[in-house]
Amino acid sequence: MRALLAFLLVASAGTAAAQSMTARETAYWDVVTRYATGNRKDAVATIGGWSEKDLDRILKSVQGLEKAARRCEACEDRARFDALPLRAAILLHAERDRMDRVARMQENGGAAECAISANGRMSADLLGPAALQPGGARFASRFYAVFAQHLRSALCFLTSRNWAEAGLKLAPRDAMLLFVDGLASETIGVTGFVEPTLRSERDWRGRQTAGYENLDPKREFSRAIDGFEKALAVDPHLSEARLRLGRVLSRMGRGPEARVSLKQAVEETSGASRYLAHLFLGQCLEDDGDLDGAIGQYSAAMALRPDSQIGAVALAHAHSLRGRSETAREVLEKMLPVAGRRQAADPYWSYAMGSPEDAEALIEDLRRETLR
């Protein structure tokens, strides 16, 4: 917000720098300022009427200012560039892109809509200049990570990974970006799906993207493991990476390593992640023939979420394999009264692809922190 106030002072002072703006540039920054100062709905609606050609002109003007700013550390060009509310602009364009994508999905019966619109490309193309501003590099890496998670929840798995990869070029040792890169690969491996095309003349980096042929889940899981391990090497406290590493190791048949990772996840996590860690560790133990251990883990998961139908089925199945059919029946009978009722979403069902609501909450958190 401090940069925004500086921009408003420059724009209202009638300086030569401010006067050098074209009428269209002035109109554009007015829309961005409205978004940043609370008139969010109006700004998002207005920017939707701007053409790709108009946005390209604005981008070129920003890139020109960036080039001039790179020549000095303390000069008028640098001050003018640093005052541009680029972060607000990025959030504005991203919000419009998300709105348009949701509308297209609804029109197409919920099918994935992974084309990055002109507004989506604008948000991406402004991230490089924004990273040059004070504090901008941290914002850019966070934005790449949260937008990649939004795309994953919108069933755009390959596009999500493209965004994570772009962010890693800016911040190659960012733990969250390494994690999100692994996250996209895990999802591709689990679902066996990538979007076949971005359905646009060009994607957000100006090249065609046609998905994969002969998708190999093991290759995707190996890539996911690499991403999670690199993320944990940077930030050993990134507990969800520990959880997911154990899950993918289990899928790859690497049971002993999976158990180590999942046991650590049980100790380090809380809430939904601990619930999932108990479930996944239980499955590992069941696969290894340790039914008593599996029953203990499933029971722990049920203690955290007594309404978990997947936990009840897993627990009943383990008891049945142990020869305790009566106990298995009792477990399932206790679940019958809640079966079919509307309940809080079980994190197990959103594990593979993510929740759109959770992804949107991450973007909203970033918006509040940026524009406060």
C-alpha cells in the first residue's frame, strides 16, 4: 500500500513523469487504483472490457519503465517505476481471469477450462517487473505458488505445473514453489490426466501446449518425490510435503521409506493433515500385513474425524481381514446414521486435486496482505 500511495502522489503532482502518460495509461492505472483502494467489483468489471491489444500497450510501457529503472538505484526513473502499483495490477488481472474461467466452466457443464486469458497472461507478464520492486520478489514467488494451486483445483494440472516452473526460474530455492511443482506431478500421476490443450492461439508464454502423450504415472510420481524432497531440504518444517512424500513413496512400492515419512508426518502435523497421515500410514501397514498396526492408525484417524466414512470403511476392512467380522460390522453400523447426510468435506476427497475454495482462500489472503 505504501507503493500505491507513492504512485498516487506522483500521478497527482502534475510532474513531467506523470504528464508523459498517455490517456489510456492514465485510465488503466485509475482502474488499478480503484481495485487497490476498495472498489474491487467495479475495477474487475471494467478491466474485463479492455482488449488484449490495449493490455499489450500497457505492458510495453511498464517494460519500458522497468528498463529505465534498471539503469540506476536512486533516480527519478527508479522512483517512478517503484511507485507503480504492479502487485495490485497482478491481483486485478488474476481475479478477472479466474472469474472468466469459472464462467466458461459453467457454460461447458463443469469441464476444465485451462486457457489462460488475456488478463491471465497480463498478470503473469507483470510478475517479472514486479519482482524488481522492493519486496516484489517475495510477492511474485508467492503469487506463482498460489495461482498454480488455483489452476490445479480447476483441473488444469499441466498448466499448474507450468506456473510452478515459471516461478522456480525466479526463485529456484523457494520451498513452496518446489512443493507445488511436486503437487502438480502427484495429481497427474494419480489421475492419469492432463488437459489436452489450452484451447487458445497461444498460452501465457506465447507457445502451444498440447499436453502429454503416453503419460507415465511412475515418471510423474518420481518427479513428485523429487519436488517434495527438494522442498523439505529447503524447509524441513513443511509438513504437508512430508505427508505427500510418504503417500507417493507408498504408491511407488517403497514401503519402508513411506512409513518413515508418514510416521514423521503424524508427529509433525495437526488437523486435516494428521488425519490423512493416519489414514495413509494405516494403508501402508495394511499392505505390509501389519493389521494390528493398521487398525491402530485407522482408529486414530477416526478419533480425529468420527464422521469419516472412508476411515470407517478402512477400519472395518482391517478388522475383517483380522478375522473380526463382528467388530467390522459394529464399525459400519455406527456410521449408518450419518451416511448420506451433508457433512463437512472430508479432506480425503480433495487430497488428489485440491479444493477450489481452499485455493481461492490462499489468493484472498495474499490480496489482503498486499493491499492492506
